Amino acid sequence: MSQSQELYQTMHWMIIISVIGISCNLFLENRNPQSTISWLLLFSVAPTFGVLLYVLFGRLKRRRKKLILHSKFITPQVLSEKNDIKGNTLSIKSQKLSTIIEKFTGVSINSNSSASLLINGDEMFSKLKEALLDAKNYIYIQYYIFRADTIGSELLDILRMKVNEGVVVRLLVDGLGSKSLKKKLLKKLRTAGVKVSIFDPISPWSMGTINYRNHRKIVVIDGIKGFTGGLNVGDEYLGRSKIGFWRDTHLFIEGSAVEELQNIFLQDWHYSTSDHSCEKIQINRLNYNHTKSYDQFLQDESNKVKGAVQIFGSGPDTKEPTMRNAFHTLLTIAENSIWIATPYFVPDQEIFTILKLKAMSGLDVRIIYPGKSDSILSDSASKSYFAPLLESGVKIYTYQKNFLHSKVILIDNEIASVGTANLDVRSLHLNYELTSFLYESDVVVQVNQSFLNDFSVSTQLDRKQFIERSLFKKLIESLTRLFSPLL
């Protein structure tokens, strides 16, 4: 036997042993059956590729090895008592949901807060630039994607200017989503005084975290103004790309709920920098003064603030899939209607079943989906779920103006979720995400109107016509669905 044959045989047996070992590990981990079956199928079809893919992306998420500070690290005692009797004026349904969410997130509702909806890039970036220019003490800004294109450069210029005015600026971007940012640019920002950090940079030594990306979008200004939602920073969010018009949804939040955005940001900042100081005393004092001023505003004009806000995050650092559990609870509690907007629809079996059962019981269940997708693989897998949903009575709409990137859920025209998480396996189980649950507030009315506007420019799928699509499309969709837990 030649040396090359011996090497080939050795590699062959190593792959076989690896497949057996990984398969045993998959069973012992008691994963979702869908995920386990998908991995076993991949190993049987392409064992070498499967082992490589598993090493890079398949290992169960592990808790962060670096110190994670609890969200109350920066919360002064006076601010922890932020809920008043307004929370008791919510409906029984809202109180029940918020209590359940608090039990597995540790985050309570905020009554001393207001939120408004920002539709698309023009509204969001205009409001963001205005708020950044008005910053007096500090700016925390975090994005999955941050491009140094036209809009990105405009924002970076503002950040440099605010540093020169004495404002503390921290910029945190994801190592994969913002990989286009050049080291030279980052060095210039740091030289200018902007504190910059990369969340889990991509390198040969970071393979254990490459599959767990920070998909959050957070801006906190002076502890009382906050932004979060679906938009990253890039010209495409203003329709300036080959994709064309980009439909998205964001939130502008004021008041004590911004504290939770800040807590989530600082946890990620501490993790990526090992910096645990962050002017703790200064931040507490600023938060106290600003929130005290906002409380005074509420006392003077309390009728302007209705309902409540509950903001929480999820990710590989939590023991349970928090976002998945929260969405399950939200959908389960619906009594009349469920409206969903998502660019990627690859649900787990539980959410898939809930939607079917709710539609079959007579609820108005609607899903609005992009007419034009930016991911062929995800789009194909998504459509494999459509036929059973249509047969159970779910109404599915395709957005005709172009790409829809909103991540919004509305139930019973009373409670809405606006955040960063898609209804897919990656957002529900793998990524660092966050969302805002909005209870019976004016912004829920805005969410309802935005859905009505989107439905008016969308086409409802015809069940019979969709089911009669070509056999080739059905085969491709079924194939991609088999691997949907790996997407």
C-alpha cells in the first residue's frame, strides 16, 4: 500500500470515528429532533463536509467564558423601583403576559416610558442624527452591520464631533456583520477619541463563536433616549442599493425603558472589551437626574403616556432560548388576531403548530413576507412551510414594493413586538437578539396602521395556485427545509 493510500485510509477512518462521536453527542444533548435529524442526514450524504460544518457551526452554544455582569450592575437602587400603579391599569392579558416574560427574563415592564414607530431608513436616520447631535454626556451605539458608506460616514462624522465636545462615545459592532469596516478606519476613530470594540472578531482562533452573532441594534443617548429595531447602518436601508426599496421598522424610546437597552449594551461591551468600569458612578448619576426629569414630565402630562414597554435580550449566554419562549407565549395568548412581518420565516415546530392551530380555531392569522428576498436558500426553505399554513387558514401576503425587513408581531391590536429577531432558527436559538414588547400604548396603534399600509401594497397568496406550483420548486423547497435547522 502506497503512502498516499495509507494517508487516505487514515483520514477516512478519522472521519468515520468523528461522525460516530458527533452522532452520539447529538443524542446525549437531547436537541430538537429536527436539528438532530438534519445533522445525521448531512453526515450520511457528505460526511467530511458535515464534520467540518459541525466543528464550525454545530456545537451547542456555550455560556460566555468572559465575565458577564448582571444587568442591574449599573442600576442605582432609586431606578430599580421604576414601575408604578400604571402597570395595574393594563388588561389582564397584558399583565399575565408581562409577568410570564419577567419570570424567565428577569425584566419587568416600564410604565414611565414612551415609544414611537420609525418607518424605513429616512425616518430612522433623520431622527437618529437629530438625537445624536443633541447628546450632552454619552452615546452608546451598537449594530450588527455598520458600513462606512454615505450614511455610515455621516454618522461617524457626528460621533467624532461629539467626542470633540466632550461626549463619551462607545461604538460596538459585530465581527462578522461589520467585517467591511477597515482597520485603518477603526484606528482613525480610536485616535479621534471614539471608543471602538468588535464583538467576537472573525479569526482562526474564534471558530467556537463564529456561529453566534450579535444581531442587536442599540443606540442609547444620555440614558433617556434609545433606538432599536430592524435597521442596521448602510445605504441599502435607504434604498440605495441593487435591492432597491427597503421596508423596515424601528423604535424611538424615551424614559426609564431605555435603561434596559443600556444594560444590554454594557453587558456586550464588557464582554467584548473586559472593561467593567464604564464610568459607573457617572452613569448612575446621569441616569438618575434624567429619569427624575422625565418622571416630572409624566406627572405634568401623564395623559401623553399610555401602556407599558418591556425590553429584553436573548442569546447563547442564556440557559433557555429566551426569544423563542417569549414569542411562543405571545402567540399562545392571542385571542382574536396574529399579524406577523418577517423577512425570514423558518419557524421551529412549536411556532409552526401554534400558528396552524390558532388559524384553525378562527383567529385572523396573517404573515407578510418579502416579495423579493435577499437570501435564496432561506426564501426556498420558508416557502416549504406555506402550504400547510394556507390549508389551515393562515393568510400569507407577499410585499410587492420590494424587500421587507421588518421584524414585527401584533396580537389582538393590543400587544406588539418590535425588535431585531426574525422568525427563524438563527434568531430564536443562536444569535444575540433583543425585542420590545409594547403593551396597549399609542405605538401599538401605529404598528396596526403600518400593517394595514403594508397589506394594501401586498398580494395575498392563493392557496390553490400556490399548491399547484411546479414539482421542481416543491423538491427544492423540501430539500432546503430538511436543512432549515442548520440555516
